[in-house]
Amino acid sequence: MSNMNLQDIMKEIEQQMKQEQQIFGNDAENPKKIKVVNPYALYNRPLNKLEESMLNKIQSIDEYFWERGKKGGITTGFPLFDEAIEYDVQSGLFLFAASPNVGKSAFLLQILKQISEKNEKVFCEYYSLDDSAKEILPRWIANDQHIKIAEAKNPKRYEHDQEIIQKRNQGLMNLYKNVRRFSLRDETDDTGNSIEKIEKRIEELRMLLPEDYHIVIGIDSFYDLTSESKNLKEKELNEYISKQVKSWCKNYDITVMCTAHLRKLNGRRPTSEDLKETNRLEYEANLICLLYNEVGIKEEGADIYWINEEREEKMPVIECRFSKNKFGSFKGYRFYELIPEYSYFMEAPLEVCKQYTSKLFQS
């Protein structure tokens, strides 16, 4: 009896395999990729409109994933950050939220800079709604060459220091060479801080750039965005803008990275509930990173810090807590050692992250 059952099972498996061979086949250009070659064989009848629509959607999405894998994933230049988001900057809304003066603007700028430098077929556009381009450009150069922002900003003052001028010039040349993948805009540009004009600019980029380019938009900061078409109170306006910005990600298949201010925390570490004015932004975001700088708050009383060999004071460590992550399962911390005058972040290795995490939960 058991042998008969086993035979029945084997026949059933064999029939199922034959049926699948009639339905599915391998792609001619990629033998490891399957596709439906005979839709009729799915149910031994023509597919109706609903079934055909779903079949086409599945095939389209599978094609997207194969193409994404072919590109190798878009790196942020921070390996542990990449690991947390499954090694690819995907389309969606990224949020870097912190209190004032933590370093969120500089962090966002460095991520966009690194994406533009370390990936092919990308275009990054940084919108500085808090500061003018005259403030941002020296930070880019300082970050690039590890010189002080003041040295990048005031070349005339340092014109007799050959090393500084050489480094500043090299940083400027690197920025010139990167204009094919990086653009900087502020309130003086025609887009200003209007979501309607920024969306028109995104449409323009989609038309100007090759179809297979990935666009990354950086906005500093979310709460400086305005709408020309809606006259709403602050909370309702923020909710409307949250939905509109998220719609860009879907409609244009782009990544939008924004900084966001938090409510007054009185020195404590932030949670997602501290996002200013609206829960809608928390809902719409695919990724929320909460940033905290204990040295910036407690100074020499801080427990989370790093020591620069050239200095005696405690240097800031930016805690980056992944409080929401729809790109992966990681919900922990990453840590970034900051040299403020260079506007430069160094990602702490995994073992050092564990040490910082241990100190964090002891404090």
C-alpha cells in the first residue's frame, strides 16, 4: 500500500513537471531567468484580462529585479550602511532626522557625494534649502580633501600656504569633473523650495538623462519645502508634501533623501515620534535614520566619542539608529566618527560599532 502511495506521489510530481515544462521556459539571453512561454497552459484556456494583467505585472517586476542585479546595486560608500539596506540604494524615501547642529545636513551631502563618485549611471541633485550654495560648495571641497571648511571658503587668506591651496584646487577640480553625476541647487535657482517646481525639474532630469540612470534627490530640509498650489496650515501642508514627495519615488522611480528636524529633545536620544508636526512623514518614509551627537550636547561629559591622535578633546560620534527600514531587516545602530571642521564622516567598523553600542546601553 505504501509503495502504491509512493508511486502515486511520483506520478503526480512527474505530471506537475510536464505541465510546468509546457508553461515555463528559460530566457534566451539568460538561461537562469524563467518566463511564461505558454500562458494558455496555465489553466488550459485563454487568460482573462485580470489574469493577463497580473501575469504582465509579475514579469515586469521580475525583469526590474534582474536588471537591478545586473547593475550591481548602488552603493552609498558606507559599507555597513549598504548592508543595512540590502546593498542597494533603491527607489524610495530616505529620512535623516535629528535635532539642530547634529550634522544631518553634512551627512546627507557626503552620502550624495559618495553615491555620485562611486557609481556609474547615477545622477545626484542636492537641494540646499537651509543654506546657500556658497555655504555648501566649501563643505564639499573640505570633505573631499580633508581640509578645514574655512580654508576652502577663503582661498585669498591662505594663498601663501601652498599645501592648502593645492588641496583646495584639487577638491575644486574633482567637483568640476563630477558635474556629469552631481548637481547643487539652492533657493536662488528657479526651483526654489517649491515641490511643484522640484517635480518639474525631476521630469526634466528624466528626459535629459539616459533611461537606465538612477536619480537620487537630496533635500535639506523637508520642513523648508513649500507648495504653490496649496494654502494649508503647517500640519496639513506637511502631510500633503509628505504624500507628494513619496509619489515622486513611485512615479519617476527615484530615490529621495531628506533631512528633517525633530522636536526639542532636551538632550535625550530621539524616537520616530519626535518627528516635527506630522505622523504622515513617518508613515510615508521607507527608511528613517535618527541621528544623535552626544559630544554636541554633553561635550566633555559625553560617553560616546572618539579620540583624534592630534587632539586631546573628545570628538563627535554620530549615532545613526535605523528606526524604520523597509529595505531590510536591520533595526540597530551604525556609528560615524566626525571631523566637524572637515565636514567629514568615517564609518566605524563593525567591531567598533559593537563597542559604541555597548557604551550606549550602559550610559
